[in-house]
Amino acid sequence: MESAQGLKSRLHSISSTRQITRSMQMIASTKVQKTLRRMQQNAPYVERFDDIIRNVMRFAFHTRHRYIAPPDAGCSAIIAVSGNRGLCGAYNVNVCRETVSQIRRMNRDVRCVTVGRKIRDHLGRRKYIVERAFDGASESPFYETARDAGKIALELYEKGAVDSIFIVYTRYESALSLLPFTKQILPLGVSDQSGRDPRGRQMSFEPGLDDALDHVVPLYLSACVYGAMLNAAACEQSARIVSMDAASRNCADMYERLSLRYNRLRQSSITQELNEIVGGAEALLSTEEG
Amino acid sequence: MDGRADRKLRLRVLTPYGSLCDREVDYVIFRSTEGDAGIQIGHEPFTAVLNEGLLVYHVDAEVHALVVLGGVASVLDDEVSVVSEIAEHPDRIERLINDLALEKAALAEEEKKGSMDIQVMELGLRRALVRIDVSAYSIIKGRVGIAEFDEDARGADDGGN
């Protein structure tokens, strides 16, 4: 049976842990608000870029530009975004699992660019090629990091080492719906709307279509990676809030159970001491009477 | 009459850090890599790569301007969308340029221990040009300092939050 001293020490430890988890929850709540604000500010930029690309493809589906119809390289590039730290439930595990299952589904060589330590370690352990790892900015993403990550993937594409670029990240739907998601960036997809303009118009490009694509696509890639990083950061903090809330509640439950045990133990020791005192007093009385 | 006089263009100017402009306008002029392009209501579908320069738009009798450092403009269905990594109001950009020039000059002085460097001289020249006219941005070649602008914008973004 555990001693009262041991129980007291455990209670103290649980109380400290609860303080830490509560603080982490509060910090994550503040960070998620900030990140969500940044994400909301950025969202129209990415959406508008998606629209521009969709419109360009609607009018320019016939071109054989390398960003639309690349030569087969037998290899793809994946930009995978995860967190740097744990203590956020299944967030990192889910995005790592999605990346690996995506690689398996492709069934071809893959070269990865990682943002976040967790995905870098996960892919490294499985001997996948990690071209470049960005570890610094999972919680507070910088546009420069997104631009650099996109640039590395695009360089591989330009060299003909890969023929497609994907981004794997966690998309923020709501605080409770964090979905690992894969988005194809290149080659640019030909949609159902391609070639169909209801009014039969043509789009003009300045400079020409091919030159325009040369300029637009690197910007589009940076925009997509930055958007993905902001989504991932919001998801990480959101997952941390939920996870730390659960941890705090578990701490509270455990504290309550142990407090009960400790109080019982303390009570029984007091009762025992009282019994001993009463017994001793009675013994003394009977000796005196005898 | 096709009612063009009553209709307006929708102008959206977006950067990774937020929206700079989202309003109805009469007329837009931006600087593409091929020269200035003016957009009015009923313009044909058009996509242009932007050069560094001013984006000017007219709302009723007023003229407004934004500085746009590269990016893409798309015109479709009377809607002009401009997406750019760096775009700002001219007064803010001027301040950024001045800060940048001062910072770079101070750094150069520290590093070179007083020796004049061509880059520093170039920066001084650009700063003077910007003071004369904000549209002197077109003269800034090689995008010197763009990363620093970005950093500053990021700092402002973070600080603002």
C-alpha cells in the first residue's frame, strides 16, 4: 500500500502538470486566434490566385507549356507541412500518415521538401528523399519560408527531375475538423470548364501566354505553400487546445481520486492514532484502579 | 445605350497579408511588363504580368493610387483582380524605402568602416528618386530591398495582431 508521503508527492506532481497543461492551452488559444486572423487575411489571396489559374486554364487549355504538360520524369515532389512540436494529439501523426499513404498511392519515386520537424523525422526514418527541411516556422509561418520551399520544388520541376508537385498539409475547417489534405499544384489541371466560354471570348495575355505562365506559376506556388502553412499552423494550435484541455481534465480527475485516497489514508492513520491513545488511556485507568 | 455609364468595375488588390482594395471603380491603370494598361468596363478577358509601378484607379472624380511591386492582374467579367507579393499605399512605401535606405546605409557603414560602396551609393540614388516621385519605382531595377520590404510588412503584420 502506498504511503501518505508518496501520495502527497504524486498530488503535488499532478498539480504542477495541470498548471502546465492549462498554461499551454491558454497560450495555444491566443496563438490560434492570431493565426486564424492571418489565415483569414491570406485566404482571399490564395482563392483569387486559384481563380486566376482556373480562368487562364479555361482560355489556354490548348498550350503545351511545361507547367501544363511536362515530360514524364517518373518522380514527383511533395511539399509536406507538419508541426515542430508534439503535445497536439494526433495532428502530426495524421499528416505524416497522409503523406506516406500519398507516396504509396503514387507508387513512384518521390522527393520531399518538408516544413516542420515531425514530418522531416518521420520521412527520414522511412528513408524517403528529403531535399530540404525547413524547421523554423511551423507555428508562425513566414512568407519567405513558403517562397523558398516552393522554389526548391519548382527547381526540381524545371530540371525535369520531377513532373508533378503536391502539397500535403492539414486544412482548417473548424476547431474540431482538422483534415489532412493533398493538393496538386503542378501540372496545372485541365478542368471541365476548359475551352468553354459562354460568350465565346478569347483571353489575351501580356506578355504572351507562355511567358505569363512562367511568371504566374512561381507566385502561385508560393501562395499555395504559404496558405498551407497558415492552415497547418492554425490546425496545430487548435489540436493543442483540445489535447491540453483533455490533459487538464485528466489531471483534475486523477487529482480528485488521489486526494480521496490520501484523505482516507490520513483519516485512517488519525483514527488509528486516536484508538491507540484511547486504548493507552484505558489501560492506564485500569492499572490505577487495580 | 448599353448602360455602361452606370456600371462599374470591381477592383480587388490582394497581397499575402491581406486585401488592400476591394471596391467599385470607374477606371484602372496598371503597369504590365509591356507597358501601362488601362481597363474600363466591358474590357475583354485579359491577364497581365505586372511590373513595379503605380496602380491608379478612378472612383467618380477622385484618383487613387497604390504601389504594386510585381504580381499578376486578371480582368474577367468586369472584375479586375490584382495579386501581388508586395503592394502598399504610396506614403507607406515611401516610408519603407526611406527606412530601408537608412538601415542599409548604417549597416554598410558599420561593415565597411567608412568605405563607400557602389551599392550604398545606388541606394542613396534610389532614395532620392523616390522622394521626387513615388512612380520612380519603375526605375528601381533588380528588386533590391524587396526581401526587406517583405520583412517589414511581416513585422507590421505581426505587430498589428
